[in-house]
Amino acid sequence: MAAEKLRDLSHPLDVSLLDATVAAFYGTGSKEERTAADHILRDLQNNPDMWLQVVHILLALQVLEGVIKYRWNALPVEQRDGMKNYISEVIVKILKHEWPARWRSFIPDLVAAAKTSETICENCMAILKLLSEEVFDFSRGEMTQQKIKELKQSLNSEFQLIHELCLYVLSASQRAELIRATLATLHAFLSWIPLGYIFESPLLETLLKFFPVPAYRNLTLQCLTEVAALSFGDFYNMQYVKMYTIFMVQLQNILPPTTNFVEAYANGTTEEQAFIQNLALFFTSFYKDMACDTFLKIVQKCKRKFVIVQVGENEPFVSELLTTLPATIADLEPHQIHSFYESIAVRLMHSLLQKWAEIIGQARQSVDFLKDPDVIRAVLNILQTNTSVASSLGTYFLPQISLIFLDMLNVYRMYSELISTSIAQGGPYASRTSIVKLLRSVKRETLKLIETFLDKAEDQPHIGKQFVPPMMDPVLGDYARNLPDARESEVLSLFATIINKYKGAMIEDVPRIFEAVFQCTLEMITKNFEDYPEHRLKFFSLLRAIATHCFPALIRLSSEQLKLVMDSIIWAFRHTERNIAETGLNLLLEMLKNFQASEFCNQFYRTYFLTIEQEIFAVLTDTFHKPGFKLHVLVLQHLFCLVESGALTEPLWDVATVPYAYPNNGMFVREYTIKLLSTSFPNMTAAEVSQFVNGLFESRADLSTFKNHIRDFLVQSKEFSAQDNKDLYAEEAAAQRERERQRMLSIPGLIAPNEIQDEMVDS
């Protein structure tokens, strides 16, 4: 096709041809055209020289800068909004990588910029709203859980500045668009911010001030609904009652009590209809949420009271609950039903089993029945409820899951085939369609249900024998056969849980697990450091489970397979994502210890000792892996202790290529390390390097001295001298914090009750 000319970067970029290729990718042409366009665009994206072609784009951006400065108000509203939204989305994508580690001043910078003009402030509000949504709502599959947690903590710690900015805008601005943007931003934040910012500030009074104003009424009501749905105990009851009272007085002026809501909705404008819908959510959602949450707490604290006959009653309350179950849950949302089921966790599965049996019965008559979106949602709801109950019942959930397990696997297999077919036919964007997302939700919930049950059940071998073999093809085989975008990371965590639970009993199954997930997952995660973040972490967690509990299975691997394992471990601890690097280092330590105790000690270390030492020193002495310092030290200590212990009875050097016969492995490693570090640090003298290496051998038996010796070397080296080295002292800082916490625990009242581990005790 003509677009092939785009690959030739020796000629100026044909912008019109590029536009046509992009249009072909997103258009409604044939599958072949979309696939060809996809390949060309991916090649351009991956070509490092493509950046040299952006001279035209940079010129266009300079022109755009002039347009924004002098002709912004002359542009159509659609163009202005499009540019603002795109720039905001790009900034948020950058933030997910840079903030907070490498852009700590982002929130202060943004707030300061917002105060310079109302137009800039409106854009800043849009960025903050997008950031909250990205972190709390849309982060799955793009960021690891550790990264999401880090961003949430950063947002929490710096929310005071955002809070002050929002209050300032709402109290001082007269610009309608800015006020609406601020209310929309607050709505995105209210569900998770510390309660003090809501109830111990003028925020509620400010929101109530805007409620009577028609232009802001719906957004304000959405904010108040978020507040009403919060769970905060009795601490803020007075503020809550005050808010509710003022709200009801204002509401009567907007909608008199005699209003016929059905007629008002039918005859109202779009805004008025949205208001009535939001009002219904306000009055229903938080009452039900609070009731379900409170009921769960009562069950946890007073579980004995539910099963005895109270004074004046004819039967235990749990019997009454079961009798009136359909009426009790009739008006609850699915997530509220899950909470209610989790609370009582007994004999509640009867109605769900009936629904499940109906679905499976219809599916046996016509498989197409399972493709209906409403049926898919019903299946998802049933699985989610089962997961909640399995979490509470543990081993006692066995009769229930036994009834649905095989049918559940058949549904899993069918939905997986539908997903693969959709992606194969629809191209890369098919995985983002609503139906594929819904199908994948069922697959993930199936895996979550199985993992929850096996994790919570008591360690009984017969449970593993009953459930693991039937999963091998529907789950493991499906993972291997699927396209990369259709593979669920939960498969990896499920089998990690199974191996951690049943340990050595899984040794015979490890080769099949290895064959199904290893090569294909490695190809997915080693192309770069960004794609498939959850697969990365769960893959190495699975490897660690195998190394810890099924090490004999690793010994049986061929030398080529073992090399792949070691290469993947090295790749893991090179990773700049902290939790992936730490998982890789912990896995490496398990491998080193297990091989030292095995009959293959000499063979393994002769092959990998020098490579491991070189790679550990590489990450130890760069500035991107300082959080892994503690584990780097443990690996090096293991290596230096090993060569001096006499456990290695064969030389580590290649006798055929090294003419000099070293007296022992210790002398060889000493000389090798000196040469390695001298090459890496040419600014250091030979005497300094030799002194450091000799110190490593002398202090190897004392971890504290060994660690301090390495720390001093890093601090003194040019690589770390201008850096923040607090990560090198993280272990000591954590120990100090724990000592301080224990001291405060010994004095009643110094630590808030909600920060102390709570135990469920019958009242």
C-alpha cells in the first residue's frame, strides 16, 4: 500500500499520507487494511529515528502557540475544548510516570498556576479531575497496584492545597464555567479524601450555597450525594444532621412536598430530569450503603446474638433473615447485595443457585444465550456474590463451589473464545469495546472466586486434588492459546496462590504450568518496561512460589529453560518499578539458597556466579535502584560468604581459557571484583577499589558491618555524591519508626483507636 512510503525516513514526512493511514486504522475498511495500517503505525512508533521527523510538528506547535496567545477567543468552541482536553490528558499521562518521585512540586506548581487567571484555573481543575479519575477509577491494567497506592498516598498528602484552591474559587469567582469545573473536580475527589476536609472546613456550607442556583444544582447535588454515601461512624453526626436539615429546607423551595415526581420527570427538561435522578440517588444510595456496612459490623461484633433465641422471640434472628431474604434484598444494588451476603454467609445461596441453574439450562439448549449482555451481567453478579461468601466461609464454601465449578469453567472457556475471536477480527481496539470488557470481567471474577476459595480454605490436600486438575486446560491452556491482549494476569496469581497453598504437592504440575505461562508471558513483558504491568509482578510472584515450594521441579528443567529463568530474574531486578525489582531480588535469593543446598551447587554457580555478581553491582551502583539496596546487600553477602565457605569444590573460572591457576575461588572472585569495579569507576584509584573489595571479604559474616561498608563506598563514589541517599538507610528508618510505635502503644491514648488492630469479639 502507499503508506509503505512512510517507513522511508530519508524523505520528508508525508503528513497527508500519515493522516490517511491513521484514518484507515480507525476506519470501517477491511480487516486487512486495518491490520496493515496498524503494522505501519507501530513500526513508526517504535522507530527511534522517528523523532527526527517532527520538525514540521514543532513548527506547527510554534504556530499554535501564536494562535493561543493572540487568536484564542476567535477559535470555535469545539477546537478550544479539544485542545484543552488533549493537553490535559497528555499531562496526566506524564504525571503517572513522573509524579511524585521526579516531579514532587507538581501540585504546588499547578495550584500556583491556577491562581494567575481564571482560564488557567479552569484548565487546572480539568487536570486534577482527570488525575483523580485515572488513579481511582481507570488505573487497572495501566499501572501496578503499588504505583496506584503511591499516587493515592501522594494525592492524600497534598490534598490540602487542592482543597484550599477549590474553596477559594467557590467563594471568590463569578465565572460560571470555572465554578462548574471546580464542582466537577470536587465530585471526583469527595469519595476518597480525608473526612476532615469535608466536615471540619466550610466545604459543606459552600456546597449548600450553590444548591439553590439552577446552573450549579445538579453538580452540587452529585457532590452532596458522594458525601452522604460516605461511611464515617458517629464522629461527624452533628455536621451531617446540619447538612441534611439545610438541604431539606432548600429542597422544599425547589420541589414542594406535593410534587408529582412522575409527572415532573416526564414533563421536565433534560436538566430537570437529571436533577430528579440525582435526587433519587441522594435519598437511596447512602441509606442502603450505610445500612449494609453497619449490618456487617454488627454481625462481626455480635455474631452469637444472631443464632440464639432472644427474649420475646420464637426463633433466632438468622432464621427470620433467611425467611424474608427476597424482600430484604429486593431494592439493593449488586455491590450492596454482596456486602449483605458476606455478612450472614449462611444458606443464602439457594436463590442464586436457582438463577445459575436457569442460565446453565438455557445455555445447554442454545449456547448463544450466554452472549446476551444481560445474561453476562447476571453471571458476573452471581460470581461476585459467591466470591464474597467464599471469603467469609472458607472451607465451608466447598459444597457450594462444587455445584457450580465445572459449569463455571465451561462458561470461562466459552467467553475466552469469544474474546479471542473479537480481538482477532476487530484488531487492537476490540479489547476496549464494552462487550469484551464485560466478558473479561466474568473471566477475572471466575479466577478471583477460585483463588479466594482456595486461599481461605483450610489446607486439605483433597481440595487441591479436586479443583486443580480440571483447571489445567480451561485456564492454563486457555492462557497459552490466547492473544497477549486477551491473557488475564489473574491466571498467574491464581497458580501462585495454589503453589503457596499446596507447596510440594504441586511439583508434578510445575512443568505444565511452566510450559503454559513462561515463554508467552516473558515475550509480553520483556519488550519494554511499561506494557502489561500486572502481568510482570504476578509472573515473578509465581516464579518465586515455584522456587520456594517446588524447587525440585526447577532442577529438572533443561539448561536452556533454566537460563531463561535466570535471564528473566535478572531482567526483573533491573526493572525501575520498585515492587517488580524487589520481587526479582527475593526470587534470586531463594534460587541462590536452594541451589547451594542442592547437588547441582557447583554446576549452577560455575554458570551464573559471575553474571549475578556483575548484574547486582550494576544495579547497586546506578541511581535508579537505590530502594533495592537492602536486597542487593543480601545477595552480595551470600555470594562472598559462599566462595569462602568451601561449599564450592570446583573452580569458578574457566580452566581452559585462564592460564593462571588460582589457589581458591576466594582469590579469583577477589581479583575479578577488583577488575570489575575498576572498570566501572575509573575515577577511583586502584588502592581505593582494592580496599573496598578486601573490606567486603573481611566483613561478610556481619551483615550490619557489610552493609555499612557498601553504603560508605556508594556515598563516596561520584555516582551517588549529588543524590538523595535516604533509600540506603530505609531499613534503619523503618526500624526506628516501629520502635517509636511500640513505645506509643505502651501508653494508653497516644494512638487513635482506629489505628490499633481491631479484633472481632462478641458483645
